Amino acid sequence: MKISLSACKWVNLPESKDDIGMAKTFEKAGIDLLQISSGMQSPTHPVPEGFMCSPITYSGCKIKKEVNIPVIEANEILTEEQVRFLIENDYADFVVIGRGMLADPEFANNVINDKPVNTCSGCERCFWLLMIHYARQGIRSKLRFSELTPMK
């Protein structure tokens, strides 16, 4: 069984171990996999120099060190370089690719076969398609629509 954990509390806040505590609780309860991601409001704090992924992904790396079950990383993983960085450094057991797959449906096959990958350019197309999708489903965010920032 897998559970998604919106981990954004503890990066750069060593006194707040909420996300690690939740992850350990889920592990003790028998969860087989943890997926670390975020909701609509991602943190913007910095990550250590040389870490080439998002603060959410960094949170997942910290959680992975504390649990003994596989961890799936998600959030702004757009390039082959990021995927290899996370897997080869044992920061993640699995990597979720969203926008990268929209930009190149053959992303995984191209990486495996050492072929060039079309990378996400961060255009507004996907962002607005997601907003239309959420609006159609009646999903509301605590943020005002005017406060949302398009992908870069």
C-alpha cells in the first residue's frame, strides 16, 4: 500500500520533525511505499548548494534517510540529469515525472536508451490546463487564483 505525504514543513526547520514523524508512523502502520510531494502551495526556501531539485524533493531525501521503506520522489523533476542525480545518490527509490512526460511521452524510454529527451520548457500551457481541470472539478485552493504563479 502506498501513501502520498505532502512534505513541506521541515526543510531548514530542524526543530519541526512533523513530516519525518508522520513518515515513521505510516511505516509502523504497514505502509509499503511513501510518495513525497506537495499540494498547491509549495515551499520556496533554499536547498543546499549542489542539490539540483526542489525543496519538496529535498524533504523527501531527508525522510528517506529516516525510514526503511521505499520512497518515491515527485515535484519539479523535469530532466534526465535530475532523475539520475536522485537515483544514483540514493536520494530516491523511484522518481515521478509529470511535466517531463507531457513534454516527452517517451521520456523514460529515451533515458534508458541514451537518446535525447525533450525537456519541459515551463510554458504556461500545462499550468493553465491544470487550472481548467481543477476548476471543472470544483477544486478550490486557499490561494486566490490571482496569486498563483505560472510555471517557469
